[in-house]
Amino acid sequence: MSPTIAESLDQQLQDLRASLRAGQRSLADWGGGPLAVSAVPGAGKSTGMAAAAAAVIARYPLSPRQQLLLVTFTRSAAANLKGKVRGHLRSLGLPLNRFIVHTLHGLALTIATRNPELSGISLDSLTLLTPTQGHRLIRTCVERWIVENPDRYQRLIEGQQFDGEETERLRRQSVLRTEILPNLATTVIHEAKSSGRRPDDLASLANTLSRPLAEGVEDYDVLAIAAGLYGHYQALLQQRGCIDYDDMILAALQVLAQDDARRFWRSRIFAVFEDEAQDSSPLQTQLLETLAADPDHPETGLNLVRVGDPNQAINATFTPADPVFFNQFCDRAERQGRLVTMDQAGRSSPIILTVANFVLQWVNDTAIAGRDRPFRPQAIRPVDPDDPQPNANPPAIGRGVELYCPADVTETVRRIAQRALDLYTSDPSLSFAILVRENRHGRFISQLFHDPETLGVDLLSSGIRLLDVGEQDRQTHVPGEILTMLQFIDRPHSPDRLKAALGVFVDRQRVPRQDLNALAKQPEQFLYPGPLDTPPTTEAAQIARRLCAGLLRSRLELPPYHLIPFIALTLGYNQSELATADKLAARLAQQTREANTLHNIIAALQEILGTERFEAIDTEDRDDRYTRGGQITLLTMHKAKGLDWDVVFLPFLHQRVIPGDLWVPPQQSFLGEFSLPEVARAQIRAETHAETKPAPIPDILTAWQQAQDLKTAEEFRLLYVAMTRAKRLLWMSAARQAPFSWSRPDNLSDAEPCPALPAIATFLKTQTIL
């Protein structure tokens, strides 16, 4: 390379570095070894990582045979990161084949399938599945465990108290077989396997459990039950030639356990840069650390850069990811002088940052989530006056933070509509978001927006667009719901099939919420009550029976290919959902044209659901699609992560929503006031979270409290994420009256606000803001 070209490249790198903030520059200056980067919301993690990747490629002699590996959490994030790095490389005039971007599971699958003789995985002969609570594999595990463990099963049936009445026995059996044990299996399998624990490890862990001291509290040996279910699951996977996503990570590690293979893969990877590291499980972290070691001198420091924000870890209650693991990595890095904090953010107005910092500190100080701090103590700072980001820390709209306490939830939506209308009228370029905790909240808001007569404000006729993300997502449930109803029509006398169909009716709000086990335990008596049977007496049960009977009549009166449109109408689908159902019906008719029977239609639909994704993958236009000006985007707080808007509305912030309580459904309370899946999860995490082994495993009551603390901590982190999506105005409210259950939004009762709201109001008064 001539000196002129080298000097030009050096100048371009200096210009690239100058365009970054201090924390981003520390990342771009990486020169080898481990590095932890803890970043606040809006700090520009992916921007800094992309610039750092380009700088590494420019400084080091990489090639297609030794590349920089970038790893992130989702496919959309991977596509976004790849685009940013390529943009830098094109500007620098560097080749585009010196780096590779993977999701964690994509990386594991690549390693495992390129070494099938070591991993035992070949996608030509294996089926990849994602087991859910209703998956037939899980249900088979449950049935096998019951047959193998009649005494333990009997203990579960008896629960805390049992008088031997036969109807109650049947009801409890239904709850255990269709709800509690399948949920326990799915929770524990994912939790244990992603931490590298096998069924035998779980059984050994059960033996170290301290027993509850409270008199009258039954100890069900939860981990022992879980280990049995897990063991049957693994055996069935092997018998049926299936793997799950955790198996891919384990298979990759199995490949890397072999010396030659490990050396080969390490030689192909110069360094590993990981984004969204707070969402990694222990097993995934082990995979990256294995790859990041030097192939010739693995005892030296890892070439591993992990970037994340533990305060935005919002997946811990439904995945094995937990911020404790990234926090531990950051703490170790800090002791070695290898921690960088990216604490400057230009996204939001200063007052919004101030309130977000207050909530973080208040939650930690009050110990509202137990003894462990939910947040890493890092405050968000505004950027410097000469920051290169345009419009950094924009001026607030009005006071910047507004708190309200409307009379009820309808009045809440009315105030949102009026505030949005006023702001849109004054500036049509503004972007808006309404972030809700649950999809049901979004459905309630959307219905009122489309009913201006009831609402009293005609927002949508003003020209502002409404993007209801939840409505789009609901369309992806169409194939699964259709399959559930077809399976019921095929076998109506199966209690499991009847209960599943009733569950769909409840979810679609076609049937009021009620104890479905009581209806499904004796299907024939429910569907066709004889003269000696007691027919359903409640109005809700009668509605359910009429809908089910209508489905069964349709099988007699309609050809198989007409069943799907009829089911769609019965479920009350909207026009988009009906179009999806029609498209599905046409696809199934084509696949089964030689033998268009109900049995073949069900088999074809099961194959489609097992091998295809109906939900489109978000691409680089996701930010624009969700955050464009002149639009209100209605979506959940979880989906809002990584996005921002000028104005963010956070309605329905009640104590029973955030932080809420872990809920034990009434039909499951015969076991006690705790949930076996949550207890098992907390017991496993007590062992995986501990840095020193062996760790004491909590008893059932202590584990239940720890599970509640885990939920509380994550709910406040979710609130923090939602608050930090706002750039210029953060609008928060908790109505004085709200539904006790959002399945019946008209049934209002007094509702306490989220504990953070009164604290914020008091704090703002001291800031002379209100």
C-alpha cells in the first residue's frame, strides 16, 4: 500500500473516530483482549460497534479465512448491523468480506451442521422444533411421567387439601395434565438446558434442596418432577429425530470440545463482538468465550467485546436470559480495568433523562424488588454541546413529562386522543407512540379510536395514521387457531381438544372467561347433555356450548375445504384475518387436492406450522415503518425496545399491571398459593446465578418469593425502557378506575397507581417542573 493511500485511510479513520462520543471512541479504540461495554438507552451501541468493527478491519490483516465475528440477538438487528458496517467499509474503500454477522443460534447452527460427525446434527435427517406448552411432544412427556410416577401424581392431585370427591378429582387431573405439568416442563427444559444442565444434573440438584419449615405447606419435590419431565422430553427428541434451539448451542459446544475442531474454528475468528449481551444465556456466553480464545495460546486473554445494557434486560421472566450474567462479566472486567461505560445519550430531552434516572435510583433505593438491585447504577447523561449527533437532546414539548390521573380507562384514551390531535395539528411531522403492557390494552385503545362517537374525539379523521402493531401480530395466530379448531372437530370427545378450542374462543373474546376445566372434563355431557345430565347453567357456559355445537354441525353440513372459512367467521375474524384464513384454505386445498379429507388437512396444516414462519422478519425499514412522522404507533413496551418517538404515551400504569403480582389461577390453587413452574425456575436460577458453587437451593416458599422479586425487577426495567423511548414528551397516566381483568374492560374497580408514579410526581415538584 502506498504512503498516500495509507495516510488517506488513517485520516478517514480519524474522521470516523471524531464522529463518535467518548464511550463509542473507547469501543473503536479496542486493541485486543476482553472488553465490557455497559451502555445506557440512546447511547448508540450499534453505531459504536459498527464503527469499531470497521476500525478493526482497517487496522488488522483480516481475510475471508480469518474474520471478525459480530453476534447479535435477532435477525433484524443482525441485518441492521451488517448494513452499518458495510457502509463504513465502502467509505473506507475496504473489502466487505473481512467480517461476518450472525445471530447466536445462527452461529451455533453453522458450527454444528458443518461438523455433523461431531455434533450429531444434520438438518437433512433432523427436525428443528420450538416446543410450546401445547406441543404434542410436551403432552406426551407429561403422560409418560404420570404413568411412571403414580405416587407423585397422586400427591399433586391431593394438593394441600382433598376430600376425595370424584368430580373434583377429574377437574384436578385435567388442570395438571393440560396446564400445570406442561407449563412446568416447557419452563424447566428451556431454563435448565440453556444453562447446560442435563436431566441428571437437575435430579442431583433436587437432592440438595432445603425443605420448607412452614407447617402445612406441602413439598412436592418440584425439581424431581421437573427432572423426570425433562428426561422424557430428551428421550422423545432422540426417538423422533428432533432438536430444539438449545440443542443447537449444545451441539456447537460439543463440536468445540474436540481439539482439532476447536482449533479450526478459533483460527477462523479473529475476535468476537457481541451486541445486546444482556440477553445472552450462560450457554450462549460459553460458546462465544470458547470461540474468542487464541488458537495457539488459549490461556491468554479472550478477544471478546461484549456490549449491552443490563438495565434494558426485559426477557428474563420468559427466557433464561438474566442481567446478572452480564453484570458479573462487567464487574470482572472493571476489576481488570477493562470496562467502558457509554453513559451519554442524545435521544431525549434532559427532563426525560432526569426522570428516568430518578426511577432507576428510586427502585434500587426502596428495595421494592427484593434485596438484589434491579438496575446497574449508571445514570444517563446528556451529550456534550459539540456532539456530532444532529438534534441531540432536543427541546421538550411543554413540560417534557406529564402525569395524569383520569377518572377511568375510557377517559384515559380520550385524553390521549385529544393531546395527540392538538400536537399533530400544531406539527404534523411529529411521531407518536402509545406503549402498552399487554396486547389487550392495545386492543381496547384501538377499538375506541375507531369509535369516535363513544370516545368523543375523532382523531383518525384528522389525517394522522394509526399503526396497530398488535393487530398485525394477531393475524399470525390464524393458522394455529384454525388447527386447534379442526382438531376439536376431528375429536370432539377429547377433553384436551375441547379445552383447547374453548381457550381459543376465550382468547378471541367470543366466550366469557370461566373455568374451562369444569366444562371440558366430561365432553359428552357438556356437548350433548342427556335427560339425566345437568346441562350448563351459566350464560357463559351456554354460549360456549352453542359455539362448539355449531362447529360440530359444520362437519356434517360442509365439505372439508369449507371448514376453514366457517371457523374464521365463527371466531369473529376481521377482514385481514379472514383474508389470511382464505389464503390458508387455498394453500391446504392445493396440498390435499388428491385426498381432501379432514385428517389430511390437519396433517398438512401441522406440517406448515412446524416448518414455516408466518410472521415476517423485520428488516432495515423497521425503524421507519414504526417511527415515521404523522403516525401513532400502538404497540407493546417489549416491542418498543430499540425504537424512539417524539411523543410517547404510557397509559394504564397501575400497580396490578406494573409491577403486578405473579398470579396463580383459581383452578390451580389446590396446590397452594404458588406456581410450580415459577418455583422451579427460581430454584434453578439460584444455582446458575451463584458465582461460587455449590449454591444453596431455596425451598418452595422462598423460591416463590424470589420469583416474585424477579418479576418485579423486570417490570420496572420494562417501565424504564418504555420511558426512555420518548424524545420530547413523555405522557404517563394511571386511571382511578380500571378493569380488574382486561378480558372484561367494562368491569371497573378502584385501581392503585404503579408505585413509581407518586414518587415521580413528588420528585418533579422538587424540580419545579409541575
